[in-house]
Amino acid sequence: MSVLSFLNIGGPELILAILALIAYPIMVIFCLIDIIRSDFKDQNTKLLWIVIVLLAPFLGSILYLTIGRNSKSGGL
């Protein structure tokens, strides 16, 4: 008998759902901390990324991790 038989969700699906629910806020928090601690070429860019991640957390985080990390200044 499955864990949630009325939804046809078994053990593996439930574990995957729990991991996704835990990973989502961790990804958003990681992106926000990385944005705040990083130096960007322009301070407006930093503010823009913070707004994007806060207004569209999932898509904003994915965009920041793929595009935004390349817009940092190359300081030591």
C-alpha cells in the first residue's frame, strides 16, 4: 500500500517531493547571499539581481546562476 494512495504517490515520489521543497528555498537563499556578498561591475546590477530573485524566485535564481554570476567584477 502506498503512502498517499488517494494521490497515487508512493515512497520514492514523496521523497523526491520533499527534497524539491527543501532545495527550492536553499537555492533562493544561496543566490541572495551570493549576490549580496559579491562585487559587480555596477551597483545597479546588484540591485537588479536582488529584485529579480525576490520577484521571481525560481526563474530568477536559475537566471542568476546561469547568467548573473558572469557579470561579477573580476577583483581579487
